[in-house]
Amino acid sequence: MDKSLKFDREVAESIGVESAIILNWIKERDKEKTIKLVDAFKEFSFWNETDLMSYLISLEQKNLISLDPVSYTHLTLPTNREV
């Protein structure tokens, strides 16, 4: 099954297509207070976990998202922040 991925072109030009896709996905879930990392792994299963974590860490370093550790094995992506 083919999947359509949405992103903002201007955002992609400044931070890269992969990061823009992730930001758009997070923005679409703005009603949720947090997003489980496992949900991101499921949504972006075409990327390996190492690459996806690299994109997420890069977004956090740019202060576009925050990664909040909930436990040793679980992280969440807060969506209550403006992206």
C-alpha cells in the first residue's frame, strides 16, 4: 500500500524533507498532549529506528520539538508546543 506523506515546502527547504514530514505528522496530532515514540516508529516504519531517532533528535536540537523521557524504555513527543 502506498502512503502519501505531507510536508510544508518552505519548512523542508530549511530543515530537510524528512524532518518536515515528521513535524507535519506531529502538528496533525496537536490534540494529543504527547505522542508515543512507538507510534512514530509504526507511522514511519520505512525508516529504521536509528534514522528516525536521528531526525527526532535533530528537531529537538533546533527547539522544534521536545523529547521527554517517561521511563528508561519509553519516550514521548509532546505536541502542545508550537511547531
